[in-house]
Amino acid sequence: MVKALVFDVGETLIDETRIWSRWADRLGVTRFTMLGVLGGMAALDRSFEDAFRLLRPGFDVDAEQEAWKRDDPAGLRVNFDADDLYPDVRPGLAALRGLGYELIIAGNQPPQAYDALAAMDLPVDAIHTSDGWGVSKPDPGFFAKVVAVSGREAGEILYVGDRLDNDVRPARAAGMWTALIRRGPWGHLHAARPEAAEADHVIDDFPGLVAALGGRAAS
């Protein structure tokens, strides 16, 4: 029944450890503090922006990013590159493509993320970002875009992400199958909740995804 797999980006394909570590350095706090506060926000169902405001009351994320860009124009700053790709992603995508699945990347990402992902030359059929679409998860419009670009029925699509609120629930509401991956703070916390049963699959990694699909070719 599943013919297309659509993947979130952060903590599904991309390990964000280096990004958050650079933020810690930028804010002048220890990396342990940054990651701990971020985990606390995840446990409390609060946004990552709240982590910044807790560490620096009145913090303006956009203004700080502009200042950072001026200070370090050639640096990665809040961006990622191929070194941040989880090691099981490339072989996992290749295995899924070999089974005949259509593979699409579509997540909440800024404009520069498209070029970063495209430069990795991953074995996928298409890459899309919320910035490019002008709509972000969990808005139903985002998942309508997913269906449209796949050219398939919603019931033929499985969406893979690390969050119940941004990924599993809205994708299910759109009529898709879902997989919750236990990566990153949100992934581990959400997978431990009773509501994780709302996902069709709870997986630890890409080999787990292939196993969840039974190693079967796309029908």
C-alpha cells in the first residue's frame, strides 16, 4: 500500500548536535546547559525559541542570527552540511530506493537548507522545504503540499519524523501512514509517551524503517 516515503529533516536525517553546540558557544553558555535546557523545553512541549528566552530573557533570534552572519559570514552558524547527516541515512535511503519506493524530503527548514541537502546528492526523488512552500508543519497545508508533489493518494504515503505534534498527528490527519523515529530530544520523549501508539511504526533508525516495511518492494 505504501508507495512513497517522505522524510522530515532535523533529527530524522540531520544530527543537530553541532548546530546547538555552536549556539551554546554563541550565547556564552556551556554546551551541557544549552542541550539540557533544550531537552527541558521538549519535555514541557515548549518551542526551542523558549530555550533561548530562558537563557537570555528578551532574546531576539532573528536579530542574533543577522549579527552572527556579519561576525562569521563563512561559518556554518545555524546551518548544516554532509558531516551532520546521520550515518545510517545514505545507505538506508539507498536500500529503500532499491525496493522501489519514491523518496521525498520535506521538512520545516529555512531557504539555505535546500542547497545544503541538494549538495549531499542523496538518493531521493525530490527535496522541499517549508520556506520554499510558504507553509510550515503542523499546518494541514504543508501535508497537502506533500500529497501534491508526490502525485499519489495520501494513503500511499508514509511520513517519517521525530515528533508527534509536528509529524505523526498532522500526517495522520491528512490520511498518511506514519513512522516516529527515536532521535533527538523530541523523538525519545515522544516515543516514550502513550500517544506514540498513534504512529503506525516507532523506529530507532533507518534499518528499523526497512524492517518495519518488511523489506518489501513498493507495491
